[in-house]
Amino acid sequence: MKYLLISFLFFVHCSAQAAWHSRYESTMGTRVGVELWHDDEVQAERIMAEVMEEMTRINQTMSPYIESSELSEVNRQAADNPVAVSLELFALLSKAQRFSVLSEGAFDISFASVGYQYDYRAQQRPDKDALAAGAYRIDYRQVQLDPELQTVKFGRQGMRIDLGGIAKGHAVDLGIAVLQKHGVKHGLVNAGGDTRLLGDRRGRPWVVGVKDPRVEDKQAVLLPLVDEAISTSGDYERYFEEDGVRYHHILNPMTGDSAREVQSVTVLAPDSTTADALSTTVFVLGVERGLALVESMANVEAIIIDNQRKMHYSSDLAPPE
Ligand code: ADP
Ligand code: MG
């Protein structure tokens, strides 16, 4: 009997029990998470810890709120001198620049030249004069990147940059790279409105909801997805209202004021950096120009909920009439 019990315990301990594992934490000013299918719990925990470390590292490099971040250093120095940056930051700045060119300035990380004057929690915003004075500092063409020297220089005094529209997507892509490096076949990484799915949910698709922008805890659509990145930008994440006008965190670089043609944009793309940048971009562009941009790109789809709550789909997603 004793022998039997011991062999039974041995069997339980050794049998690889494949299972779903998940971990959620607060970092990068949002909730980030990782889920994966793995047959070894200890190893799964290690992989998830590595993903979280990667997120923390990226936050330390790219947060505008951390004084010692590389991004803060750029904001302090680049109006005076070219600032040499890491390859990772340089590559992301270059990507951001490409989305600016592609969208004729709708996506512009120098939105922060005015953006820093908003405090959504304290319900503060720049007044007319501050906007008029600040808007000329928003200009991606004045974020001068030198690929030889790997430096950034600002063309105007008072300019600032912020990667809030693209860095979470970048972090999610690097999180997925960690999963892939460890041979994970089914998993996801999520940071706020950005999620990337690796494989399927073991024979079934993942199902990702698009929030109703005006009804708490209600989904406007559910999307079955496999091996795809999805990003939602909404006007309900950080905002305040004043005289019936909503001031939120996605700014039109032409004016420095919040973009108000739509309430939410969801973009599907092969990677999260692209999905993240494009959801912010399409939000600024609005329905017509936004959908035109999406249709011009391969493997990119979008769902827009406009300011009348009407839904618009790119052609490959459109439900049958
Ligand atoms: P979140 O997931 O934080 O809601 P989004 O992808 O919706 O992020 O992007 C919003 C963030 O993008 C803002 O908080 C700000 O940091 C940044 N941003 C705002 N307007 C622009 C713009 N026109 N171009 C690039 N980035 C922007
Ligand atoms: Mg975005």
C-alpha cells in the first residue's frame, strides 16, 4: 500500500499537466497581462515574469513621467543639441515618423508639445492663447532623426515628444517575442487597449470584445481572432467634460484640441506596433480619411464607432447587409 501511494505521488508530480497560465499587473500606466498554454507550471511562471520585466524595462526607457528615461532626456536636450539614443528608441521613433508621413501628420508624437498642458484628472486644458502659441511646435518634420549618428534633434524650442500612441504596441510585440523565443504556441500579451494573440485558443479562436464607448461593461462587437494584433483607441479612457464638450487624450496635431469625429477606433494588424499607431491615427483622421488609409494597407482592418454611435467597417470586415 505504501509503495502504491508513493508511486502515485511520483506519477502526479511528473506527469506534465498542460494548462493555461496567466498573470496581470499594473505598469506603463495601465493593466498589462500575459496568458499562455504550457505543460510546465514553473517554466510558465518564468516566462510570464520575463514578459513583465520586458514591459517594465520599456516603461523605464520610454515613459515621459520618469525623469531618468531616455525619452525624458531627449525632451530635456534635443531642442539644443542632437541627442544620441539607443537603437530600440531610434527604431521606434523612425516607425512613428513613418506613420506621420503616411497620415500626413495625423499621427504625430510631437503632439506632446501641447499635450503636456492637459491634465485630465485635474480637468485642466490649455486655453485658446496657449493652443495658438503651442500648435506650431507640433510638427513631426521638426523631429529630426539622423540614422548615421542615431540621434534626435528638435527643430524648435519648446518641442516635446511622447510615445503614448505607439509604445504599448511595441511593448506587446516584444512580449510576444519572449513567448515565441520560449516555444509557446498559444498565448496573448495585452497592455491597456493593445492585445496580440499568438496562435489560437487550442482549436478555437480567441474572442476579443470591442467596448461600447458610452456604456460601461458593454461590448459593441465580439471578434473571433487567430494570430493577430488588435488595438482600440477611445475617447473614454482619459477625459473630462466642460460645457458639454469632451476633452480627451487623443489630439488633432493641427489644432492641439481633442479629435471629436469618432468615439472609438479598433484596428486589426499583423503586429501590435502597427495596430497601436494606426488606431490613434485613424481616430484623428475620422471615418472617411481613416478608412481610406486602412483600405490602402495590406492586412489591416478597422472598426470605427463615430460620434453618432454609428459603426463603420473596413471592407473585409463588413457584415453582410
Ligand atoms: P491608450 O491605449 O493609452 O488609450 P491610444 O493608442 O488610444 O492609447 O493612444 C492615445 C495616446 O496617444 C495618448 O495618451 C497620447 O499619449 C498619444 N497621442 C495623442 N494624440 C496623438 C497623435 N495625434 N499622434 C500620436 N500620438 C498621440
Ligand atoms: Mg494607439
